Amino acid sequence: MAGESVQGLELGSVPTVNTGSTTSAAPTIHAPGLDDLPLQPDLEQWRRLAAARANALPWPLPTDEAWRRTDPRLFELDSMPVHARLSRRTELHEHPWDSFFDAVVELDGHGWAVRDRSGVVDPARLWIAPLEEVLRKDPALGSNFTGLSWPEVPWERHEWTALAHTTAALVVWVAPAQRFERGVFIRIRRPEGSLYCPWVLVRVEHLSVLHLVLSVEGRGDARYVENLWWSVGAAGQLRLARLQFGEGAASMQYLRGRVERDASLDLVSAQLGERAVRSNLAVDLAGPGAQARLGGAALVTGERHLDQRTLQVHSAADTTSDLRFKVAVQDQGRSVYRGTVAALRGAVRISGYQRNNNLLLSPGARADSLPGLRIDADDLTCTHGATVGQIDPDELFYLRARGIPEAQARRLILEGFFEEITSRVAMPDLREGLRRTLEQDLSA
Amino acid sequence: MADLPLDNKLLQEYAHGFVTPVEEELVPPGLNEDIVRTISRKKGEPDWLLEFRLKALRAWQRKTEPHWAAVDYPPIDYQSIRYYAAPRRLSAGEGMDPEILRTFERLGIPLHEQQRLQGVAIDAVFDSVSVATTHQKILEEHGIIFCSFSEAVRRVPELVRQYLGSVVPPGDNFFAALNSAVFSDGSFCYVPPGVRCPLELSTYFRINAAGIGQFERTLVIADRDSYVSYLEGCTAPIRDENQLHAAVVELVALEGATIKYSTVQNWYPGDEQGRGGIYNFVTKRGECRGARSRISWTQVEVGSAITWKYPSCVLRGDDSVGEFYSVAFTNKRMQADTGTKMIHIGRRTRSTIVSKGISAGESRNTYRSLVKFLPGADYARNHSQCDSLLVGNRCTANTFPVIESENPTAILEHEATTSRISEEQLFYLQSRGLDPEAARSLIVNGFCREVFQQLPMEFAVEAVKLLEIKMEGSIG
């Protein structure tokens, strides 16, 4: 992973972060968020501060409440060398889904490339560029990403480490009043054998629409830590699908975003791969009339471990959130879901919904669910529900009585279980693509 | 309660806030081995019980106070608390102090035979000791042992020794360890095989002395195919200081037995500024040890400055059933962190959780629960429902359930909602001539109905009245 350079930056200035997970008994420090560390054009300086943040935090211990159900040793970052930062290159792999999109971005172990299929990539309309470049031209960009800190999702050491070591920081910016319904496809092919930390920042300006799909794939063991941040301006719409494929790596995902006045976010997350996954999703409904629809589908097989955390923050009045996370666990798989709906003081007339359904498909499977409501306002309705169970024997009987073999009947029921989520994918072609992928996974 | 002058706001809000002037025998404040030995000696306990206490004390000394609950309170100085207080006349063997009799009469708990409520046998606990147990004769005819804990240690030591600490071990948690080291009295109940207890059994806890903590211990054993319904009530005087109440309740249901445990908790909750009130840190746990056994917890919480309480069921026997029905009302600066645990071990075990939280004023009301299916809990089932009602805009309502399933055949459903009293319902009732307070009270009663239905009749009436009084003035 020798020194390549990005946009004229010397790799010699990579800040030192101790990636070693040697557990220390240091007291828990509540790491300040971005508010006092605003993104600035001097990114190297910023990375050094991020590294200091990381070093000031202890590594989690298995006894910490947040890590009691997920062994932090699954996510030790020191066992792999830090992947070098990447440069732009032009070569791009073909993917059957490419034709669905206006623009395709590929990130891999060597660099990154953009294919502008519809001639829309333009700094004045849809700007896809490294963070350094965007910050040089528009130093105010960073202000869209402040305030993404809540006590329920404290900044973790892994997260700051990843930010300090970011392999590729990429901005997708949509100018006001633009519609990109065919949107952008970001494909991340994570390399094997290293710590790889992409950072994607999405800003949709007011009245704009963006469809964005981010998919991650890869083989072999690796440490993958992704930071995906977004901010949707007034009356804007972001339709985001995040698809996790891949085999063998420990993957951590930190998704933080804000939805402003009358704006909406439609997120579909599919967790279909990797050996160990810890995903964090936090959405702030920051302006009156903001909406978020959050869907999650996950299939946990073999000895995989999936830990998903979600936070719906209602910080403004008249906001709506609707979260449905569905998980099917098979073999010796293990799933942990922890979700919170938080209504801050003054967030009146809101509606918060959260549901987590778990299906256990084999005797060794295990699912933990910790839904939660934290309400500091009145005049609102917040609801959550959680279920754990097996495939309904009546449904199975119904199908078998009609001559469908058991294995196929089970698959059909599972497809139906996930349909509530897959049907939320906004792009018809992609929706079909995701259905087919799920079918294949369920047949395997 | 109806006899009290209604114009007296303070009495209306907390009618049980008076102090009884009795001479009490106190031990010096502080907690160490000597104090534990003193308590044990005063009660003339056998060596094995002293050993139990000392073991618990050592466990307590190793433990740190838990702070994960969503409650805030200043640090408690455990060395400034008196761990034993007993009315002097009683401990000198001179019979009951008439003042104490009057206290319980004022509380509506008649200890004289002629005044006793039909069908309820009462064990009354005043500070650290049990002062009276009624209806002993009728119970003895059925072979039921219902007496104070100290008496049980003398009368049926082998039973106490067999079951004490078998559900809540002495080192279970910080407060349980504290209780196990210094527990002074409480109630003991044993229902022999096949007996359906003809009376409701009841314990009434009263904290009177200042600067003491109350650490009572309740042990209920229902032998094969028996039935017992148990009630618990609690009050304390109005004081500016906080007082600690750390009880342990253990229930054991053997094969086919049913235990119904109901609590109306009306400790002094503190004033508007959050001064005073009881810290209620209680460990309550029942074990369905035999097949087809059943344990049902019903609680109505309207008082104590801080509540930290999770009545739980360990469903060990196949086909056993656990139930938890709760109404938790918080007002002023009260903080409640309460809920339940259902541990499914046996096959086809079932549990139901119905929790209703009502938050008013600047209070904080948290529901916290654990439902766990172990790998052997084939075809186990749980249904949980927890609803929160918000009254006022400065209160907090939290819901933190934990669900763990290690068995694919187990089925669990959990639902929770938080909402404000519906304007439509209020309008409907007001347009029919009800004043706003009465309308709110009616809606709240309807909200809690599912839980009140589970209470024995006398308690249900009491609970409805209590909630009405507590609601008054809470609507801003």
C-alpha cells in the first residue's frame, strides 16, 4: 500500500492513530461531535484533530453496556494495516445495475472513478468530488454536517479512527432545484487484508431530489469502517439505498444524517453479507414537516453476527418517522437490534414509529431486540413494536397443502417477510434487482 | 380517607404523612459486622441466619451501587442510616403500644379482631418489626403458616432455611445484598399442598422513625396445587429527608401452585420541589419452580420519590405462567424506573406484561423490561404491552424493553405507545357535562382498567380513589 497521493496531498502527513485495540480501563469520555470540530479546508489539520479525538477515547470493553451483546474483539482494527489513500483513476468495472443510473462511482483498493452516463456530473448541478476539492471551493459545506451528535449515539473510537484514516472522502452535492431520479450509484469494492475507511458526504440542497445507491462488496478478511453522512435541505428529497454484500470482513457503518424543513429521507438498508457487522444509523428530523422512512432487511446466516443500532431524533415539531427493520436469522447466526425514538423538548405533534421483526429459522439462531422510546415532549404519538418468532406453521401448511414443497414454501414466506422493505426501494429496476438478490440468497 | 377534612390540600395529597409518637429502640447509624451481629442477636436468630447475613454483608461490601437506571439522586451515605428501629414496648414484651394501634387505624388497617375486614389477614410491619398478624386461627386450621419473618425463623426454621435466598441469592445485586445483611422483619407465608387459602393475605408496611431505612423480607411459598393471594401496602410520614426502603420479596410456586401478589405502593413521594420522599429500591422475584405453576404480579405505584423495582418471574417449570400488570403514576419530581423480567426456561411457558405509565408534572417515568427465552424454552410465548400517557409538557416518559430469544419456536410480541390524553375524548366527555378534571380522571381510569381489574376488589376501589386524588392539581 505504498504512497499514492490524492489531489496533491502528501501521504507522509498521515496522522498517527493507535489502531491497537489493547483494552484500556480509561473512563468513558463523551467525545464531542463535529460541533466543535467543524470541517475546514485544511483537511490534514482536521484529520490530526480527529486522530486526537480517537486517541482520547478508550476502546470499548465487552462489559460496556453498548458492547455487551457484540464482542468488541470482532472489530479490533489493529490486526490490519491501514489502507493508503487513493487517487482518481479512470478504469471502471461493469456492473449489471450500472444502466439504471445517471452516474456511477466506483471505489476500490486502488482509487476511485466516476462514469457520467447522462452528462449530469457538473459542479453546478451534481458535483461528485473529493472532500478536499469541495472544501477548497466551498468552505461552508462543512456547516451542513454539524450537530450530528446525540447522547444515544456517542461518537466511538472506531469512528474517529476511521475519519482520521479515511481512505477516500467523497462528496456528492446536488444544487438547488435539481432532480436526479436515476441518480448516483456508488459501488465500493473493499480491498482484502487492510483497514479500509471510506467517507461519503451527501448534501441535497433545497427543492432537489436525489436517488443514491451505495453498495459494498468484497471477499476475504478485512476491517471496513464507513462513514456515510447526509443532509437534506428544505423540501429536498433523498432516496437512499445502502446494500451490504461481501464475505469475511468485519464491517462497521456509521450513518448520520439530518433532514431539514419539509424535506424527506427514504432509506432502505439491506444487510446481506460480511462476517461481523455493526451498523449505526442516526437520523435527525431537524425542521418542521421533515419526514423519514427507514427500512431495513437483513439475512444472517452461518456464524455471522449482525448488530444494528438506530436512532430517530425528533428535534422539531410536526415531524414524522417510520422505521421498520426486519431480520431473519439462520444457522448459528446472531442478530442484535437496538433502536431509540427520541422526542426532544418542544417536538410536539410528531409521530414516531419503530418496528423490529425477527424470524429465527434454526435452533442455534439467536435474536436480541431492544426497541426504545425516550419522550421529553407531550402532544405526540410514538409507538414501537417488536416481534420474535418462527415461520408461522399455518402459513407453511397453507402453501404445502397447495402442493408447494416445504423448502420453496419457506422461501416464499421469507420473500414475503422482506417484501415490505424491498417494496420501499424507489427505483423500479433496482427494486427488482434487490428482490432477485434476496431470492438467490434465500435459495443458497 | 373519606373522613379526612377535604379542604386540607396537604392531607388530600398525602393523607398518610403523619408521625406516630412512639418510643423506639434504635441501633446506632452505620453498617458493619457489629451492626449485623447486633440485629441478629436482638432477634435471637440461629447461627445459620447470622452466617447468611454476614455472607450478604461481605457481598455488599464488594459491590458498587448501580446507576444505570434513569433516575438521579444525591449519593446515599449508607453509614448514616440506622438499620434497625423497633417500638420499645413491643420489644420489651409489653404488648402493642396503643399509639401503633391508632396509627394503623388511621391508615385504615384494623388490627383488632372485631374490626377486621372480612376475608383479609394482615401482617403489619412498623419500621423494622412486625407488630401484629391477624386471623392466625383460621389460617392454622388450613395448615397455612402466615406470620412475621422472625416468628417463622423460630417456628419453621427448616422451611425458612430451605427457601430463603433460593430465588434472590444474598449477593444478587447491591440492594438485595444490603437487605440480606440487615433485613429486620417481614412476612412469611407457607401454603401446604392442595390448599386454597381462604383469605387474602396482606402485609402493611409503615416507616415511622426518622433516619432509618426499612429492609423487610417477604417469603411466600405455595406448595403443590395450592393457591394464595397476597396484598402489600405501604406508607410513610412526610419528612424533608429521603429515606431508604430496600426490600426483597421471594415467591416460590411449586407444581400446579398459583401465587397472586398485589401491591399498592403509596410511600411519601416528596414535595413539589422534590424534597423528601422514600427511595424505594426493591428486588421482587418469583420462581415458578414446578410445572403448571403461576405467578402474577400486580402493582399500582403512586408514591415514593424514586422507584427502582422490577418484579420478575423465573419460569422454570414446564407450562408455567408469569404475569405482570402495572400502573405507575409519577407526578411532581418523582422518578420511577420500573418494569419486569420474564425468564423463560421451561417448555411452553407463557408470560404476559401489561404496563401503564402515567407521567405528570416534572416527573420521569421509565419502563424497563427483559424477556428472555432460553434454548430449552420450546414453544414459549410472551405478549408485552406498555403504554404511556403524558399529562403535562415537562415530564419524561421512556420505554426500554430488552428481548432475547435463543429458541426459534418461541414467539414474542411487544408493543408500546406513548401519547397524550386525546383532545377528542376530553371534548366528548366535557360536552356531556363533565368538568375537565373529572373527564381526565375518567380517561385515566379507563387507561388503567386492564390493570385494576387484576386487583382484589377492596384494593381496586382503593387504587381508583388513590389515583384520582393523586391526579388532582397535576393538570396544567
